Amino acid sequence: MDLSTFCIVQTAIDDEVRANEIAAALVARKLAACVQILEATSHYVWKGQAAKQKEFLLFAKARQTDFEAIAAAIRELHSYELPEIIATRIIAGEQSYLNWVVEQTSKQHSSPSGRQIVS
């Protein structure tokens, strides 16, 4: 299996309820096989002001080809003016886990002939 197929998409948000909503939406839409949420403290500069804030980091295991759809879903559900949306390629992984990621993110479509196509 080509490992360039897979990535981890990351975002952060300061609202735990909204973090869970984003995670659930990505999984329900088959854009991510799994989304982990971790609590963190972020230090950054925003509009010239130093800031420190509790945030929830989301790590979505996904197909790289779904990145744009994932980014659109995050922008749709996120409350930040400029949400972090970055992807990291997976360079190694357990084959059985990656097979599971493929299964969980497979989307079934019908062809004009009525046959099901899995992507």
C-alpha cells in the first residue's frame, strides 16, 4: 500500500464541545477514520498580542486526497477567524491499521450502470 495515501490532519480549538462536534462530523462524513482529541496549552502571538490559552488538539487519520474536504468541514464548523488546518504525511504505519483507515474512509458511489464504486 502506498503510504503517501495517508495523512494526519491537525487543528486546534478552545471549545471542547465544538472539538467533539468537528471530530464526529469528520468521522460521520467518512473523511477521517479516527479523530483523537488532546488537551493542550498553546502559546502564540495573535494580532500583535502574546496569548496563552487552553485548546483541544484534533488529530484526524485520513486519506491525503480528502484534505480539501476535511479543511472545508473544519472551516464550516470552527469558531476561529483563522483555524489551524495542517496535514502531515504518514511515512510508516502498521499495514492492518492502514487497511482499517481505508475501510473507514471508503465512500461508495453508483456508476451510471448502477454498479457500486468504492473510492
